[in-house]
Amino acid sequence: MLWALLFMSTRSIGALAVPLAIVLFGGCSESTVPPATVFHPTLIGVAPDLFLGSVPCVEAKGAMRAYVATMFNLEYLADGSPVTEDDVAEGDAVVGATESADGSAVTCEADANPGTTPRAIVGFALPSTGPVECHQSVSVSRVIQGQRFRAEIEGYDRADLVPLAPGVPILVDPATGERVEPLWKFSCGDDCPEIAISYDLRAVGNCKLVEDHSALSPGDPAGVVVTTDAFTGATSCGTESGEIDHFEVSYDESGQSASASGACGDEIELDDVPVRGTLTVDVFAFEAGNPEARWGTTCTAAPVAGLAVPASCTPLHEQGSLVLDPAEALAALGSDCGALTDLPAELRLELVEEAGVELPSKQRPDPRYVDPGTCGQDVRYSNLDSGAVTVRATLSSGPTELSRALCTANIVPAHTTTAHCSLEP
């Protein structure tokens, strides 16, 4: 059999090892089993990195979600007959290198004998793969060593489609059975087909987008969607204390900002977000009747023009962090880091208030001390309850207390807040 389908789950195509235990018996007296040997099957495949280009592959409406790949053996015509020199004259085949669309010569390194060996223009189709998730690579095995292959790829904006029949490049709706047409078509290896190498995996390259029936446009605005259902695990929706009533989401990046709100269970979309790299979105969850957020987290997304891309979020939690700059505390005391060496002196930092409540002396964490070697490093307090927090900064020289400052901030759930210091009254 000329083909067997083998699906690969990694994004990039690399060598694939398949262990085969070869057991040989020379006769009734033979009792030794030879050791297992590792072989690499001969494979031809395609990889999204080589054909997607600007077509987005994300879990968003309108983006590519799956594709079907069909490999074509160019040593044979579409009817399965071997390519001959006569087929070149008839226009069904070419010899070696071809001309690209702009008329320039193309040299095919994969071709065993460029310029001399005829090959079919279309080729003989092997059974189609898929559907395959658009971020995965796929390959076919048991292709013949030394023969050349091209590929055709059809992309869909749905991940639930099923093939009409095994090996057929037609997908149908699983509920209605109706055929669904692809939105994108790619052709790979037309100018430079890939040659099969024994015990190796070769990816067909030289890909181009030949049809695009999607509604995507590079100039369209991008959106980011936060699905709040993902947060209602340990914390449920409701109007009671300890339940989530509504959410607020926002971003502030590179001079652009926006915010939106929605009820617990909603999909909240931020419209017209910047399309450049990864966008970080702040999410806050509120109890009914409480103007202060009780929970928070951050989400990230890679916006794509024309799409509303879902954000990936970490779980909600109630605690945040505080960062305190020792140099700012010393400045509030009319001093600086150099004074710690000159006097000499040390700076004592003590957490005295959390969540708006003064901590009794016995419940306060151990003080932290800043010396000349650590004065340039921020001091971080983690896992603080939301609300007002105060750290007392005391400058001392030996047993003598010189001055004190209060460094305050308002802790926001799931975020890091910077303390600001002033002389204690």
C-alpha cells in the first residue's frame, strides 16, 4: 500500500522515532531474541509555520480552526500513470526547474535531477488527511524514496467538521451532513516539490495562499473577549456576600486604554484594542453593593485585526502585593542611601496596617532591615489582603531612633501596588 496516515501533535515537524521490535527465529533451537532496533519512517508532511502566513490560527470566530491536507505524488499523472517525456510536450508535466509567477527561474533543491527529470504538474493525489487542528502538523508515511511531492491545503473556520468519507478532502457539518466549503486554500511545492528521503521526515514548503474567502481585513479593528464563566469555580455568581455580582475589565498600554463591564457569566469584549504583540488585561470581580473589588486577576491575548480573540486568564484571587522603594522612604526622612554608610545607620521596615486595620504588635510580621548593600533594591510584600496598607520606615543609628515615615498604598486584588512615603506626624 502506497500510503498510511500518521498525525503529529507538535507544531514544528522534526524527526519521528518509531521503535520496532524485530524478533527473528532461526529454528526450534533458537532461543535468543535480537535487541530492538529504532527506525525512522519515511514521511512527507506539512507544517502550519510554512503555509499559514498572515492567516490567523486562534480560537476566535472567523479565524482558521482546522485544515485538510492532500499530498500529490508528482512521479505520476492525476490518473495514476507514470510521467513520461511525452507528457512534457502535452503540457501535463514539466522538466526540473520551473518559472515562478513573476517569470524568474526557480531552482528546486529538492529535485534529484533539476532540469532533466520530468514531473507531473498536478500529480496523483494520496488520501487526504484530517481535519487537523490548525496549529498542528501532519504527515503521510510509506511514501516512496526519491519521489517528489506537492501539497494542497484547505482551511476552515470551524473545528467540529467531519470528513465525508475517509481520505476524501470534503468536510461536512456533523449535525446536518451538509458540505462546508473551505475559506482558505494553499498550494505548497508547486515550483519546488519535496523529495522523500528514506527514514526521514520532509516538510513541503514553498507555500502560497491561492484562495481567501474569509471576511478578514488587515484594517479591521481587533477585539479581546474575557469569558467570565471561566472564573466561577470555587466562587459562584450571586448577590450574597462572597458571591460575584459583576466584573470590570480594562487595559492601559502604550497610551491607549479602554474598559468594559458585565454581569457574572457574561462574555465581556474590549473593542478596538492595539494590534501589537501581547495585550495584558486587568480583571476585577465585585460583590453586590460593594464598590471595591474583592477579587482580581490578569489576562493576556494576542489581538488580531478583524477578530475578537479570547483572553487567557489566571484564576481570581483576593490578595495583592506591595512594592516599597527604600530610597523613597529615606527621601521622606530627609536622607538617602549614602547616609546608611556615613552615619552609619539602618532602615527598619515594619508592616503595621493591612486591609485598613491596624495590626497588633504580636500579629505583625518580622521587621525587614535595609543596609547599604540592599538600599537600591525594592522591598516586596506579597499575599496582602485588599484595602489600605501601611509600612512604618524607621531610620536608626545604633540604639538612637532618628526619624520615622509612613509608606502607604491601597492593595488591589491580583495586582502589585507601589507604596508612597511621607514623614510620620
